[in-house]
Amino acid sequence: MDDRVHDHAETLVNWSARIQSGDDVVVRVAEGAHELAVAVAAALGDRGANLVTVADSDEVSRAYLRGHDGEFDADPDFERELYERADSVLSLGGGRNTAALSDVPADRSQRFSRARAGIREARLDTDWMSTVHPTRSLAQQAGMAYGEYADFVYDAVLRDWESLAAEMAQLKEIFDAGSEVRIVNEGTDLTLFIDDRTAVNSAASVAYDSHNLPSGEVFTAPYDTAGVVTFDVPMTVRGRQVRDAKLTFKDGVVVDWEAAQGKDVLDEVIETDGGSRQLGELGVGMNRGIDRPTGSILFDEKMAGTVHLALGRAYDACLPDGESGVESAVHVDLITDMTGDSRLEVDGETIQRDGVFRWEAGFET
């Protein structure tokens, strides 16, 4: 086993999830993540945690959903209670086929997602973390040789997270004090309103209200949006490619949308429910270990020199006490490149130009 697998597991258990002795931990294991699961189990055993493993297979989900053409039970107790009783849920991605769910009927996927809303909320109420083990299917999706892709994954995961957290704190401070964010690049002129929101310094640890490894972003939850945005970084959504999606917002709601490829899946997402027509997240990627898009949102949304916006559910960590924010059965991220002729403004002040922040060398005023 590659020594970096053990380093990955130790980072996940110790830095990211902050597992303590006696914690009840559910580990969800994708088909290709067996080696990482073994290393995580060893790290959890060393910590004295309690472990339950659950298979998390897109191929199994496909078989179930294609076979089930009726109504789904809402939040079955046997699964919801597993997460309600857990302290942490660690999801280890790395499937064998990134398009395994592509032929599941869209309406069935939507009904299943809505029926499991309570299960999802129970999982999100834990100290949950998601990560991914490098697999050949993910390497193929990223257009890389397997060894090249493994190097890419570990460059993104095994970082000096304390140092990156200190850098990202600068952007969090700006967002927390700001009211209006403007994103401008080719095909984009979008204004988002964020006053009274709290930005998250997503430093790959629950201690920072961060739940992905790798991470390396600062995100917040806009409450209103106006203008147009073009997402020029290709994405895989529900197993299908989405390219050059263009969304127009008025009064905080998507009023028009198009895409050069994948408009059908964009239709599905936007039409899921009332909340899926709104933005639940504005995020800025800052992980310079991620230097190219791969088709995996776990990595791509953290890529330095990008901004991502999520249709659907807002994260509670960004919201004032007592405010629910955008509620939806979906949270789907789309990405725009900020390394070209672009700028990111907060309250009229440019804080990033052409992918370079004002505190970095090479920033041009």
C-alpha cells in the first residue's frame, strides 16, 4: 500500500474529523476506496473510536433505483437513526464508474432525493467529512494516467492546512465585513448580497466548519442575486457532462438558463424544487495544489483561481441564528474561471484580479 494512503487516513481522522476515543463513527465506503477504508479503520482503532462501515456504491444505487418505480418511504427509521446516533460520518469516495447513475430516470432520482431529506439532515448534523481515494475511473475522468492522478490527489490532500487556514482567514474577514460581492469575467457580471452572513474558512476540518478533504475555499451564503454568470469549467453532474452553462438571475431566482452541453441535467437540477432555483453558496477556491479541473466537484471547486456557485441548499454555518436560508433537496456546484480577464469585488473594492489576491505577489490594482 502506498504510504500516502496512511497519511491521507491520519489527516482525515486527526486533522479533519477530530475523532476522539469513544466516538461513534460511520464510514461510508465506495467500491474503489477499500485501501483507504483499511487505513481509516486502523486510524480509528488507534484512536479508540467505535466503527460501523456502510457500502456506498453508485452501481448498487443504480440497480435499486432502476428497479423501484413506486413511491419511496420518507426517511426510513433504520437508516436515519444510524446517523442520528453517530458522532461522525466519514464518506470515502472512489467509485468504479463515474457515470454509473446516468441512466436512472430523472424523476425517480428527484423523488428519492426528496424522500431522504431527513436522512441527509441527520448526516449533516454530525461531524461529517467527505474525501476521495484515487481510482482509475477518476483518473480516466480527469484525463490523467493513474499514477499522475494519484500524485494530483495527494498534492491536494496532504497540505500544510494550518498555513492555508491562516491565508484564507484574510478572505473570510473581508466577506464577513462585506455586503455586496461582484463577479466579472467573460460572460459574467453577477452581484450577490452577503451582509449579515458568516463566511466559512474551509480548511478541511470540522474545527473550521469545513467538511471536505481536500478543501481550500472560503464560502458564504448569499441571500439575493442579480445578473448573469457563465460557468466555463466543465463539470460532471449526475454522471453527465455540463459545459458552458449560463444562468440569469433576477430577484435572487434563476429566470433563464442554457448550456452548450448538458442542459437536460441542468433542467433537472433547477426544477427539483423552489430552493433549487436559488443560490445557496458563493465559494472561492484557494487550494494551489489543485491546478486543473478533473470532473470531480470535491477537487474542482477548491481550485485556486476559480469561483463556484451552488444551486440549492445553503449551509447553516453561514446563516444568522434562527434563519433557515435556502432550503432544497439539492446542492449542485458550478464553476467559473477567474484567471483570465476578471475581477472579484467586495463593496466596490477589487480583492482579486485575474486569479491573484491583493495580498499576493503579482496583484495589479
